[in-house]
Amino acid sequence: MKKLLNAILNLFIKPKLEERKQALREKLEKEISETDSEWVKIRNNAYLDILDNADGKVLDAIEKAISKL
């Protein structure tokens, strides 16, 4: 049963998670390159560091924080 769940996770959930990470990474990197604000650069670099090991809940939190800006 565990192998089946892992297979489902690898086929359906992980690719979607990686797509979200990539889209968020691109948005953060674009903002870093376009701003003169040191605070924005530091904040976005921190988000990028967290993003590498993020799961769905962490992505939700980062996306929510960014949408408030």
C-alpha cells in the first residue's frame, strides 16, 4: 500500500508542487532583478531559500504573503 501511495505522489502531486515552486521562483527572481530596494531583495532571497524544501503548506503561506504586498 505504501508503494502505491508513493507512486501516486510521484505521478500527480510532486509535478504540480514543482510547477508551483518554479512559478513562484520566477516571480521572486524577477522582482529581485527589477527593484532597487535592498529589503525586497533580502526578503525574496529568504523566500527562495525556503522554497527549495517547501511543501504545499509552505508554498501556500509564501504565496499568501506575496499576494498581500
